[in-house]
Amino acid sequence: MGIVNVTPDSFSDGGLYLDPDAAVAHGQALAGAGASILDVGGESTRPGALPVEADEELRRVLPVVRALAATVDVPVSIDTTKSEVAAAALGAGATLVNDVSGGTGDAGMRSLVADAGAGYVVMHMRGTPATMQQEAHYGDVVRDAGRELRAVVDAALDAGVRADGLLADPGIGFAKTAEQNVELLRRLPELVTAVGVPMLVGASRKSFLGRLIGDMQAEDRDVATLATTVWCFVKGAAAVRVHAVDLATRAAEMLDVMEHADQAGMAA
């Protein structure tokens, strides 16, 4: 999943693709680099971020969603917690809703997705982006987050969301400390089993990576991100959400070659 942030304040690339033409060109480049899904978002969800009004979010994302849906051969996702924005984006050609609130931010979101027959990503988060880091208190982060994530999966299914269109996201960096993020990644197979639907992991360029291996700027964390990408695929993730699609794609291709190689080391 390639990230297309149409925002002025995202932690990594805020402002770079606020112009619709720049965002469309970026999305097309990500698709060309091998993205399987393009995820368009108009509201930053970085820690401390303040909400954006629906009208402004729509102004940012709709031209981008419409243009990408018409020009690329991969599904377009809308990254939003608002059913109003999701409905408009689905009408403009998106086929997937990526909801960091897991359906808790808007009472109409789950039924909207179900009625549209769209795909749905539900994420684990406590609080809101403005308050979530105050909620990072767990007895066992893998067990607790797994249980809470399974609850939003069940709520989506109960609302009629297609079972074959669901992905679950553990919410790396959302109401989690650096140590808790690492624990979620370390025990990813346990989490995949507990949640029971395909797992999408988004660790790309996040601040905990910089804290672990050096105080780097966000754009300098692609090597650390690549390590988490490989780890996630090996440990059972179905997808990763990344900024540097070319690196992730090449890593996934190499893993596939190795998995299907014969004993002589050549592709079977």
C-alpha cells in the first residue's frame, strides 16, 4: 500500500503533495513502482494532530482520488474516519476505506462500507490522534491490542462488511510507546492468529524507528522501514503501508524468489 498524503502537516511528507497535480503524479509513480493499493489521505493522524473539517478533507482528496482511479490499474483507498468523506471518495472511484478509528470515529462508517460492498481496513487505536499517546497503558500490549482489534473486526462483520474485504491494522505508533511497537512487531504471528483476518502493518518512517537506531529525520528512515517490511512479511503480514514503495516491492519480490527457489537456489 503506497501512501499519498494530501496534507500540509503529515509527519514525513506534509506539504509535498498538497497540490492535487503533485499528489496524482506521486500516486502514479507509486503505482509504477509496484504499489498494489494507493492510499489517499487528507487528514494527518500523527500524534497530536488536530482534526480537519470534512469539507476541507473532501477538497483535498476528491480530485486526487478521481484522477488516480481513472489512470492507474490498482485499487485506490481513502484514508479517513468520516463516513461523509468515505462516501464521496467511493463515489469518485475508491474501492477501499482505511479507517484508523476502526469504525469508532463515525457511527455511520461501518454501514456505509457494508452497503457499498467496499473493502475496509480497521485499525487499533485508543483515543484520537490528539490524545492517543496518553492511552498507551496495557497489561500485555499484544494480548490487549489483539483483543480490542478483534472487537472492531467483529463489529465490522456484524454491520455487514464483507469478510473477504477486511484487513486489520495493529496501529503501530497509535497509542503505543516505542517499546510497545517493537513488542507488537516481535510477536506479530501471535497477533495475526488472535485477530483472524489478513494483517496490514504500517510502520513506515515512524519516529520509534529513529529512536531505536539513531535520531534521524523521517525521510532518512527508509532502511529501518525496509527491515520492518521484511520482518512483517516473514512473520505473517498480508500487506505493508509504506512511503518508499520501490524498496518494499523489491524486498517482497526477493522474498518470493527465495520462498519458491529449489535446492539449487534457482526459482522453481
